[in-house]
Amino acid sequence: MMLKRYSAIALFWIAFSSVIATGAQTSPFSAEAKQKAESLLKQMTLDEKVGQLNESSGLVIPGLAKEKPDDLIAKGGVGSILWQMDVKEINRLQHIAVEKSRLHIPIIFGFDVIHGYRTVFPVPLAMASSWDPSVEEQAQHLAAQDARAAGIDWTFTPMVDIARDARWGRIVEGAGEDPVLGSAMAQAQVRGFQGPKLGQDSVLVTVKHFAGYGAADGGRDYDSSYVPEELLRNVYLVPFHAAVQAGAGGIMSAYMDLNDVPASGNHWLLTDVLRKDWGFQGIVLSDALAVGNLVTHGYASGGEDAAYKAITAGLNMDMASLTYSQNLAKVVKDGRVSEAYIDQMVLPILEAKFDLGLFDHPYVDEASVDAVLNRPEGIALERKLAGRSMVLLRNENRTLPLSKDLKKIAIIGPLADAAHDIEGGWTVEGLFGKGSKSHPVTVLAGIRNRLGTDAQITLVAGPQPSKVYTSMLDQFTGAKSTPPSTPQETAEWIAKAKAAAADADLVVAVMGETASMSSEASSRASLDLPGIQEQMLEAIVGVGKPVVLVLENGRPLDIHWASEHVPAILEAWYPGTQGGDAVTDVLFGDVNPGGKLPVSWPSASGVEPLYYNHNLTHDPEDRPSFTSRYWDVSSKPLYPFGYGLSYTAFKFSNLHLSKNRMSVSDGNEVSVDVTNTGSIAGDAVAQIYIHQRYGSASRPVRELKGFERVLLQAGETKTLRFPLGTEQLHFWSPQSKTWVVEPSDFDVWAGGDSTASLHAEFKTTQ
Ligand code: BGC
């Protein structure tokens, strides 16, 4: 058995080498770095090699790390450190590595720089709502400069997991439900962090969580995923592959079982797909403790077996479990894995360190950190990008934009002045509970900034939304669970909210979820507005004054009542440090909203998972009977994928294909005119969808195949063009188990969301 496995590994490397020569990924690392790494490797002992495969915790926390990693570093036993943000401590540890370890190999410091460092950008789901990849690229470029200045060389970003279920807490960290939009955002983040090539100003990325994590059963974080190969290939793996093609240097393996094999010990995933099919030549890092947890999953019999299974699956570096550190050398000495194989696993780590310039410049310049992190251009960029990320969901009777002459405003809701929440979760300083040095602008502060002292602004925050259990972010900040309000408390808050509304010309309700209600280990069964927010909202609408609902949240929520009764709804997500000013820019019309939903918005919690690119049933919903719809609510989204309003209006026309008939190996082009039919400038997002009518497999009712966000002046028309070639038409056929473009008839739609009606068709032939 052992021998069998060993020879399989040997064979793999022969195959892998030939893939490297012709592989799909150009190596993320330079030829010079490769040469230097090879020669350094020759001087390394087995223990030093294993040391490079170990990422140690920089935090000493019971259950995580018992002691500081000083001794291990001095012995050459640490390749990387994570969860250490104190620049003095980073330098101290780096001095040990560079001065005391035998070969003076610097440490690469890693952390989750998800949406900014000190200047916090909108959460990833928000940035995806911009439908403008340059938003991600600009944000992550600035974040990279900040992170690098603060000693972080490696970020555990981007999260490119497709999320089709809003109950899953980590939906906030990704780009939503669509593989094409997700790929564009993934590639933009790789470019933003790594730049044209890795160097002293760039940060190595880790594309995560490979793969299928977003398909967790019931949306419960960490739960098993069962995703057939065709769905993986056609949907879940697509943004990962795109990121690899863009030159991503790192991939993080996911926590959960994928089709019964934990992702961090999954040879098919980490070797067959990632390295053989895609030619990936970078570093596979486990998720935190995931190698050790192969035992917890019931997949490995103990630490040694876990190390063996993870390394032979193709996983280079063990994050924080010390399983490699404690077992790998033995596995090699026992002859179960060759040292040559270990060499292959070490090389990309050394290559990354050379390219990042760590051998020449290992230390942080402590004196300049604050100046870099507080750059004013970061603040200005944040406000601009937040404005581009917001989605206007409803605007009856032109409630928005608001008049700048408003004199009396009531601002209601627990998120109106919640400085920590407006930045969302996974913020560098927020996670470490030191409070934010970024000075976030809340919506209340933004409106005050805008209207000055002439206006009377009344705040009724209401109680903190209740939460039965704490979630991951609460453990970092020390927050406790929040009990529900008593009937008396509820009545008192409602009375205060109604009185404030009655005395105002307009009400701005700022509601949603607190930041810790989203993200890791923050799934939920219901999508309601938590706590008594819905009751407060219904009460203030009952007063009869115009109400604008500003949502701050990390997932779509059940707002079906609001969607019929609140005249204006603006989805701000968690808009970041300048969020309050950016919300105000949109509310008062200085920014015309152009964001679109990256997810299908449910009308009720029970309709999840919900996604637009599902297959047809034998009796589709539009037919009168025997339908797959629920009998109590529509299974159609409240707001479709791709939807979002503007203060102007757009018309799509002249949809043309360059060919009405083409061979399967040929290319086609769609063109469509977009006209701004309103009286002010605004951004439209043109979206192209296709449907293959028949073939070797049922294909989704619609699939996004191209999009572009364009600015149009009042009355202006632009003609936009999108390719429809192999890349857009191919799919992984479950029958042939290959990528195919098939002879068939295709529908094409163009418009402003996934229900677009402007239609054309074409045929592909053999
Ligand atoms: C998360 C990862 C994260 C890692 C390191 C894990 O719990 O799943 O997304 O990168 O911690 O912070």
C-alpha cells in the first residue's frame, strides 16, 4: 500500500514536470528567483526544508500556540508567521531568522488583508457590486502598499468562493454567485496585490478557499460540501482558475470535506486539477490548522498520517497546526515520501521570498509605518470606491436624491452611528480588538458633515440587534451574545422612533446586521432584519413621513415588507472607513448610484440557496401548474442578479451578432447600444447572458458571459462589444468529462440585469 502510494507520487512528479514546461500558468515567480532558490535548496538539511513548510502562529493563545516561535525560528524551523501585526515584534522575529538561523532565510509574514489595512475599503461583496474590476484593483493596490509598509508580505486574499446561499456567513468575503463576475474580481485583486510582477512593493496573494467551501450544506460554515465535478468545473472552480491564470502565487486549501475527502488532503483537487490541469506553480497553503484537522475529520489516523496525506495531496505549507513540523521529517526518513518531492514543495516558498525582496530587505521601517497607513489619498480613494459599490434597490416617486435644504431629519437604527460596523468584519485592527485607528465616518456623521449645524438631526439608535450565539469576530473583540429586547423595551424604543419621525421632514433608517453577524462562523438560519429593527421600521413608515432605508449588511436580507412600503432603499453593504460620507454622496445626488447586485436577492429565507443560473425544470415556474415554485412565496428573487437602479434611466437596443451561424471552433461577437435616456449622467452596466438550448447536458437558463460598466452623459449612446468564442461557449460536459463547445442553438440577451429581454439567437455547427 505504502509502496503503491510512493510510486504514484514519483509518477506524479514526472507528469508534473512536463506540465510545468507547457503548463497553463506562467510561473508567478521569476527565473532569477528560481535559480537562487535552487542553489539555496542545495545547502539545506531536511529539517530546514521542513521548516520552510511550516507557518507558525505569531500569537500565543491557548489551544493555538503555547509559546512564541523564537526557538523554532532560530533552528530554521519556521518559513512563515501569521497573525502578527505588531511591527516591532515582526522585526524582532525577523532578526532571529536572519541573524540566528543557519542559512539566514527570512520569514514571510502573512495576514488577512481582506479589504484594506488601516483605510478600510468596502467589503468584497460590496466591491463586487460595483461591477467594476478596477475598484478591486485600485483598493487592493493601496492595501498592498499599506500592508507591505507594515510588514505583511503575504495576504490571505482574495476569497473567490462562489456563494449561492445567503445564510453562509462568508458570502460577505467574496464576489457573490457568478463565476464570470467572480473571475473578473479575482483577477483584479491578483493584479492589485501582486502588481505586474512581485517585488518590494507588492504582496503575494492566496486565493481561497480551494474549493467548494461556499457550497457548505445548509449554508452552515465548515459543513461538508457535495459538489459534482461538472458543477465544480463549470461554476465553483472558475474564479480560482482565473486567478491562477492571472499569476496568483498562492492558493489556500479549504477546511471542509469536498465529496467526502477533506480539501486539505484532496489529491484530485490540489494535484490533478490545480497542478496538472492548470499548471499551477505557486504555493498551496492550508487553512488554519487544517492539516492537523485531517485527524478531526476522521480522514487521517494521527499527526503523521495527516502530514503524509496533506503533503502527498500537494499541500506545500501547513498553517499553524505544526503537523508538518512535528511529523514530516519522519515520513521522509521512513521512505514514504522522497526528499526530492519535499524539494519541489519548498522551492516555490523560497522563490516567493526572493521575488518579494525579503532576502535584501527583510525588515520593516518602523518610523514610516504610520505615515504610509494614514495617507490622505487612501481616504479619498475609499470614499470614491464606496460610492461606486452601492446599489439602489428602490426609489419610488424620486424620493432620492434628497434636497440639500432639508432642515429636520430623524436618523433611526442601530447602525446609524456604529463606527466599527460600517467597516465590516475582517479588518486588521478590528480583529485584534485594539479599536480602530481609521476613524470611520458613520452615516449619522456623514449627514451631519453634509447638512452642517443649520439642520436638526435626531438619532434614535434602538437596541443592539439580538444574537443568540457569538460568532468568530466576537471572540476577537470580546463581544458577548445580545439578548432580545423585552416587550417593554421594544415599546419604548418604538415610541421614541415614532416621535422622532413625526417631528422630522424625512427619516433615514440605517439598519441591517452588525459586522460580526457576517464572515467566518457567522452563518444564520433566518435572513430577517435582526432584533426589533423590522418593528421599528414598520412603525416609522406608519408615521407617514418619507423614509429612506440604508442597509448595512454582509448578505442579502429578507426585506420583502420594506420592498413594498419603504419608498427608497439603498444597499450600502459595509462601505468602509468613509462609508458615512459615501452614503451621503449617494443620498444627496453627488454620486449617481451605479452598483448592481452580485447575488440574487431572496424574498424569504427559505428560498435559499437561490441563484439565477439554475437549470430549467421539466415544468418551469412560469407555467400554470406542476411548477417547482413554493405555494407560499415566489421562488423568483425579490431583486434579480445584476439589478440596481440609477437616478437616470437606460435603454438597450440594436442587439447584433457578427454571425448568426458559426462553427463550434469559430468566434462570434455581440454588440449592443446603451443609451442614457434621462437628464443626468450616470453609469450603466451592460450585461450579456446566453443559454444553450440543447446538447450533451442541460445548461443553465442563463449565464452571464460579458459585462461592462460605462459612464453615459444625458442622451448619450455607446455601442459595446463582447466576444462570444470558445471561452464563453464551452462547458465541462458530465458525459464526455471534457470541455466542449457543442453544435446547438443559443439565445443571447443584453440588458441591465439577469432578466434582460432584448434577445437574439445564433447557431453553432460542427
Ligand atoms: C480562515 C481563513 C483565514 C485564516 C487565517 C481561517 O480561519 O478560514 O480564511 O485566511 O483563518 O486568518
